[in-house]
Amino acid sequence: MINVTVWNENRHEQINEAVRKVYPEGIHGTIQSFLADDFQVRTATLDEPEYGLSDEVLNSTDVLIWWGHVAHDEVSDEVVQKVKERVLNGMGLIVLHSGHFSKIFKTLMGTSCDLKWREAGEKERIWVIDPSHPIASGLGEYFELEHEEMYGEHFDIPVPDELVFTSWFEGGEVFRSGVTYRRGNGKIFYFRPGHETFPTYYNKDVQKVIANAVKWAAPVERERPVYGNAKPLEHLTIS
Amino acid sequence: MINVTVWNENRHEQINEAVRKVYPEGIHGTIQSFLADDFQVRTATLDEPEYGLSDEVLNSTDVLIWWGHVAHDEVSDEVVQKVKERVLNGMGLIVLHSGHFSKIFKTLMGTSCDLKWREAGEKERIWVIDPSHPIASGLGEYFELEHEEMYGEHFDIPVPDELVFTSWFEGGEVFRSGVTYRRGNGKIFYFRPGHETFPTYYNKDVQKVIANAVKWAAPVERERPVYGNAKPLEHLTIS
Amino acid sequence: MINVTVWNENRHEQINEAVRKVYPEGIHGTIQSFLADDFQVRTATLDEPEYGLSDEVLNSTDVLIWWGHVAHDEVSDEVVQKVKERVLNGMGLIVLHSGHFSKIFKTLMGTSCDLKWREAGEKERIWVIDPSHPIASGLGEYFELEHEEMYGEHFDIPVPDELVFTSWFEGGEVFRSGVTYRRGNGKIFYFRPGHETFPTYYNKDVQKVIANAVKWAAPVERERPVYGNAKPLEHLTIS
Amino acid sequence: MINVTVWNENRHEQINEAVRKVYPEGIHGTIQSFLADDFQVRTATLDEPEYGLSDEVLNSTDVLIWWGHVAHDEVSDEVVQKVKERVLNGMGLIVLHSGHFSKIFKTLMGTSCDLKWREAGEKERIWVIDPSHPIASGLGEYFELEHEEMYGEHFDIPVPDELVFTSWFEGGEVFRSGVTYRRGNGKIFYFRPGHETFPTYYNKDVQKVIANAVKWAAPVERERPVYGNAKPLEHLTIS
């Protein structure tokens, strides 16, 4: 069974009544709930020791889900480096919404990860661009979120390895809202929706996408390649 | 359980004693054997009615494996069109070795699919280029085939969606020997090795790759998108 | 100087007064006009001998621009095959708007090239997705067409090698409206806008995109690779 | 005219007689020489003030070429950050050989950039994988370097946006030796050859590749996209 750890900054929930009302168990709690039938799911939050990301937790995590927003800087560079190493060693990583500005996402992407945004609660329609992709399994041609924060292009990310979803926004923007990357032995999925004041993570299609992504991002069974000085595999004829 | 159909031209086996000695049950029989533990596997060959590819067979096939060489032209354009439709509707397709020149592969690629080749029985070393890819699951950094036909670049294919393997050949060439493509709802994997006079399909790593590819290429559960004239989803304000 | 041939079906212009009013010299005439300052530009149309695409014309064309709609089937398979060969040999190809269903585009793509469409004259906003791409040179973050036909996802094309533009439509759809492909030695650019009843090809940004694309698609100076049987480049040690 | 700055660590040349013999003007001097006919070329080295990379130099550089090996760590994080910003703003970057481990390349890639290596002076044959790419302009199907350091897969880089070259090594390895990436408004080309003890940068094909890459990587004329809070472009109907 795939071991999932849902990491959440968990700050909005503590200071904002409106958010707490939508997510009384925290965003992490809601995500844990809908994944619990199919996966072994733990949660971890910023205010726990080692941010809840001890070596033991990381080493036993197959897929890490990441939600953060106002406290990206409070995550130490050291733990970011450890998470990155785990990804390069094969751990899957699913970065949600405002996690686009998390240290872990930015360091794995190598770009600013900046974008346009607007908190107007407008309509978002998420179109499936790659109908053959397992992350789109079970979805219709598109699904809608009546009220969401807008994220718009240009999204300053590397060219995605795979473009699964593109969003249409009522206010006139588009956005690559579901993109995948490979880094070392690990797989990464960024998924746009999930502003803290909207009940996005209760949406059945959003839940389906995240569950599909967990299966897709689970590590492939293999050792990390060997790097460094290498003996020739063939006889060299250098004079 | 995934339904696999192994299609083989099955001509070398009938006219060439050397090939029959290596593959007494035909190349299709050997492939069926090593897949039979994990999948529901049928075979189909050129000389059967409708080339063994009736609508009933095609419609109940999740992943089609294709081996052909000297008789590509004997497969009718009509059946090629039917196979293509099935791929666009979601059926996986695994094209092996000399199948690079099959009508079905060429029509799905849109290029000549030409390459360099040499039948000298030289050494091939197949390197894993994408260690995160499920098709590379369970493999080491590379595997070797002591005696194989050489295929060399330039391989006139579209830029692959994913490059999984690259071959080194003793005679000085390289080749993109494991590549994936998406076409409509379907996934395609081309895998280079498998000259008819060598026991390549008995190699455990080759078998692992093909079994991995079957799992990877299996259809995603979804309807094909709707095309054609579409009503607006939003109110239009055109004057 | 780059030699451009603008091919147009030129049928709407002959039978539809509204189209003739917008494009009195034909769509090809308008495109020729705005390219003429920077390139050597000819036109060719369906009703000319050999559709205006003799060997002499094709062999002296660096970049071919293609507009067609109601008469795709009138272009013979033979001339489509010749154009395809020229692309594989290095000629650039720019396919416009309804050319998505042309034989030449479909045969080079290998998919149905189908899409959603609606002739309501709604607003289209074309966003730059790849700001580093030469085809986007000199453009702002987006440009708008007040009245255009809608094309919507899913667009059944192979995964583009490069995604340059994505369109937002007033009616709620999105579309990958500027995409590139490489086929053999040749480069292909598909560009969405250009319905025959709208003055799209007079738009300065649309003109800029097409001119940029001509420069981008111009052939690279080189021979086509050699294919077929190949002598070893290294000494073989086969026993 | 394109402004090129050739940055070289320039340490081997000072401490190793063998290197000085091959590159009496330094690797940067040799690269400057063969580019000087076609471009405006400056050099910059590690031991100059600000490593030769003042704001004035960076801001007037269209394409930066980077060679480093033993002193990657001596380049300050601050200057690396400035170079990265310039790339995201459009400056082209060409990273050569052992520059795969430079801070600037690693931070733009987000991976370890590790690889296999061997200093045996064996034969490398560099095959053109993408014959349509401008960086391959004027080259044959392959070119050879009689004596080079080996770099072998797995090369721990993100999936390249474009794979231009793949190397065959006498000792049995393969390597993606010419790869491109886009980051923000900027273009990046990594090119493998160039060990300091071999006369690689005097090779005419190597010189052609680097000159081609300069042209390819030159900035596109455009402003960087606007990020941050954005007003709606359409009327919002939120209740």
C-alpha cells in the first residue's frame, strides 16, 4: 500500500475563522480523509518538531503532498534539502495551489514560479488536455469550481514534462493547472486549485485528481543510478 | 486483468529454419508465454482471417503488441485504420523492433520511421535514461544483449514524449531504443530489440520491459472527448 | 532571403461575398502582402495546375503556409505525399486555422486533429505561454481578437514539441493555439486564428506571429541523414 | 550584433603546464578567438573583481558561455543569483563540459546534475539526434573527438526540452551531450565536450556547435511578463 504524508503549513486554519469553518480539521485533515480509503495516510504540519518531517517520516513516505502559503520561509533550508534528496531518490511529490512558491517547489524547478493572481472568487473551468494521462482517469472533459482564486499565465515554470490540465478563468486568464515533472528517480505533480477560503478539497473531481496523482507519483522500484568515476565496460584501444 | 493481444507476422518462422529453432512457437508464442502469468494474453497472426484482428478482438484488447518485418504491406490499409482508431480510443500499442516500418507505426508517427541498420550480431548495451519511468522498473542501470542487429541514429521519428532507453552499439552507433508517444486517448511504446534470429525475447530484462510497458500502456478509464460543434458554456455578449 | 509560398484553397473567396469583402485579394493575397517586405513571397491556390505546387515550386520553397477549409479532399494524395517529403527534407510548414483538418497536417500528425468549434464571433484572447520563443518575439503578454470562431479542447494532436500560445474564449473554452512540431529535417507551426469572415489576417499581432514563424521554420542548412544498411564505424569483435 | 561573454574559471591554465600548452590564452581565449568573427565577444574570469561579472557586464551580455571545474564553490551565491535573474530575464546561457556541476547550472536545473565520468582519453562520437535543430546546422550526421573524457548516463538532469546530440563512447557508455532548456525568458544549452587537457575547442565541429548555440540562445525581443496581483480583463458576475 502506498504511504502518503500530507504536509500542511496549517496557519490559516489557526488564525482565520473563515478558513477554520471550511476546514475544521485543517486542509491536511480533509485531504487525509478522502485519501484514507485507498492509501496509508499520515499528516505533518509546520509547527510539529522538525516540521513533522523527520528522517523516519520522509524515508517511509512514498508520496508527499504539500500545501503552504504564508509561511514558506519558516521551513528551514536544511529540511528542504532533505525533501529534495528524497524526491531525487524516488519519492513522489504533489504540490498544491500556493505551494508554487514553496522553497521545495522553487528549488526543484529552478525558476521563480511566479504567476498572476486575484482573489475574487470567480469561476474556474479545468479542461483535460491529455486524455490518455492516468491523472485524468475517471474525469469528464472538464470540471468546474464555482469560486476559486485566479492564477494566470505567464506561470514561470520550466516547460512541463506533461501538461494534463489547463484552466479557463471567468476574468479572462488561462493557466497550466496540472503539470508533471521528473527529477532524478522522483515524479512531481503540481495542481493549481485549493484556495484556503473555498471548499475546493471537498470537490469530488479535485479529490479524484489528487488520488490519481498519488498512484502516478508512487516510486518505481529501483536503485538510484551510480554516479562518479566509472571503469570502462569495453576494452579501450587508446595508444 | 489487462487483455493483451500479441500480433506477429509469423513469416520468418515458417520459411527460415534458423528462426524456427529459436522460436519454435513463433515470436508471438514466446511473448505470450512470458506475459501469461500477469495478463490475459491472446495471439494473432497475419495469415489468420482478418489477420486475427477482427472487431471483436480489437475491441476487447487493452494492449496490442506488434511484431512485423517482411510483410508490412500485406496488412490492409483498412485494418490499419481500425487499429489506429482503437489506439485513438485508448488501446495501448507496443511496437517491437522491425515494426518501426509497419504501416500502423508509420501512420501514427507521420514520419518515415527510417533508420540505419546492420545484421552483424554485435553487442548492444541498453542504458536507462529515465530512472523514474515505470517501464524501467526493476532494471539495473543498463542491460546487455550479446548479439543483436544494430539500429542506429538518425531514427526518423517525431520527438518522443518520453525517452526511456538509449542503446550503445559495438560498431559505433547510438539509438533511442525505448520511446513513448501519446495519440488521442492511447499510449504507444516503441522498443528496439528483437531480431528474429537471436533469442532476445528470452532475455529476462527484455521480458521485464515488455511486461512493464503493458501495464503502462493499459487504457485510462474514460470516454473519448467530444468533438465538433459546441454550445457556449458561458453567456456570450456579442453585439 | 527566405522563399515563402502561401497556399490557399481560395474557395470561400469565390463563392461568398462576405469573405470577398474582407479579403478582396484572397486570404493568400493578404498574407503575401504583409510578408512581402521581409521575404520572397509567392502564392499558390487549389485551382491552379498541380494546385500551384509543382516540383519546381516545392523545391524552391523554404517555408510553405497552408490555409484550407472546405476542399481538403480535393488535394490529391500524391501532392500531399510530395509536400510531406519536402517537410521531411527540411521545408518549413505553417498550418493556419481550419488547416488543422488538411490532409498534409493530419498525415504529419498521425491523429484525427479534431476539436470543438463554434461560429459565434466571440472574443479570443491569445496568451503567450513560452516567453522565450522566437515566435513570440515582439508581442505583449497576450493579444485579443474581438471576433473569431471558437476552437476548443480537446484538440486531438500529438503532444506539441513546444506550446507557444494558449487561447481563452469568451464562451468558456481554452485551446492550444500556437504549437510546434519537428518532422525529419523540417519544422511545423500550427496557428489557430483566421476564420474567413473575420479580418484576422489584418491584425498586427497575428501578422507578427506569422512573420516570426516563417523565420523560425526556415530550413537548417544540412543534408538529410543517410538511412539503410550501414558499415560499422568501429572494429567488431564478434566471435 | 550579439554580445557574448565567455566566462572561464581559468585555474587549470595557471597551475597545470599540460593545460597551458593546449590553451596558452586560456580556454576563454580560444573560445573568444573562434567566435570573434561573428559576434562581439568579451571574456571574464574567476580571479577578476566580481569574477568579471559586474552588473554592467551582465546587463550588456546577450549570451553567457560558462566553463568551470575545480572552483565552482568559489563563485559566490550572490553572483549566481544575479546570473540566474539575467537568464530569467532573457540572457542566453551556454554551459560547457564540467560546468554541469557549476552552481548556476545546478540551481537552474533543480537536480544533482551528477553523471559517470572517466579520464582515459577515449574516443567520443557525437551523433545528431535532431537534424532540424539550428544548433546542428552545417554538421554531418556525427562528428568524432579522438580523445576526450567520458561522461556517461545516467545524467541527472531534468528531461531536456530538446535533445540535439547523443554521444557514443568507446568504453561502452552513452550520454545526452547536447541539450536545451528554457527558463523564464532565457534559453540554456548544455554541451558536453571540452576536457581541459584535450584540444577540443580547436575542433571545427565543436566550434560550429558553439557558434550555432550562441545564435539560438540570443534573447528574444520582449519584456518579461508581469507577475502578481491582476485586475480582471472581463466583467465578473460573482454573486
